[in-house]
Amino acid sequence: MNISIFDLSIYIKFFIGLCALVNPIGMIPIFTTMTHGQSVLEKQRTNLVANFSASLILIISLFFGSSILNAFGISISSFRIAGGILIISIAFSMITGEFINQIKKIKENKISQNISVVPLAMPLIAGPGAISSTIVWSTYYSTWINLFGCSLAIFLFSLVCWLCFQAAPCVVKILGQTGINIITRIMGLLLMSLGIEFITIGISTVFPGLLN
């Protein structure tokens, strides 16, 4: 599918999808908990390394994800359906409040103190949902111009995550746990809509005319 480089709605939609999947504001309490006891400089370094690593993982998924699928003989339509189901499951956990509890369990099971790449970059920022969404998006718009636009969206997303983590102490004080819970559930609704769209397109490709 080809689009004009000036059709920014595609890149905005991709950017919003990543934000809904990862929910940077909802991640702020987790980042605060994980970096508890670190100095200011250590927190800044953790923040920078985590978001740089996450953006690199997503860029690799964007450019080489479909090739990896082809190597394993997985069709794009099947991956869209599987990715949609995964996204919906994440969205459901966000709406019901289980998402943050699952993230805390990941942190509790980690022994290493170097949490920049694992678990912050992966699987918390560049998790299965974000990677699946990125690969699916690369199959929708596979020209170099579109991939470049999506790459910029990924870097912008990483910048938003970095800014949220930098402002973590202030945001926690302003929003409180209640405000963060509300934002998490709103993001979950947006995310569920995105997952349903992926599944609908995948099914319509596998079974032409079924949804008409």
C-alpha cells in the first residue's frame, strides 16, 4: 500500500498506537520503583539506555520483522490476527488493572541491578505487543518513504517515554495513583480498538468476503 509522504495521519496513528501499547505515563510508577535507590545521574543513564535500546529493537522489527516471518513460513495475515489477539489481551489487562501488577512481578523476578535493557527496554517498553504492532505496520506500508516515516514515529515515541521518565517524580505527585489508573484504562480502550482492527484486516485477507 502506497501513501503520500504528506499523509501524516498514517504516522500519527502508528505513533498513538505505540503510546497506547506501552502507556508511558502508566509506566512512570514502575520506572520510579525500579530506579529507587539510584542517584540522579544513574536514573538519567538508565532512562537514556532503556529508551535507546527500545527504539533500536523496534527499528529492527520495522525493517526486518517481515523477513523473519517469511523465513519461518508465517503469513502476514496470520501474524496480523495473532498480533491483534495479543494486543487485545494486553488491553484487557490494562482495563482490568492487572497490567501494572504483571510488570511489578517481572521486576521482582530480576536479580541483576542493571535494569536498563532488561526488563525496562524489553519487555516493558519494546514488549511483544509493541513489536507485533510494528511488524504488522511495516507490512501495511512497506515503501522506504513510509518506513522512514514510521522510524521517525518510533524515535518520537522514545522521546516521549524519555520525557515521561525524566518527569517521573513530578508526574507522580500531580496525577497520583488514581490519575495514572484512569489514563491506563483509557489507553487500554484505544489499544483494544487497534487490536480489533488488526484482527479484522487479517480475517478479511484470509477469508475474502467474510466480513462484507
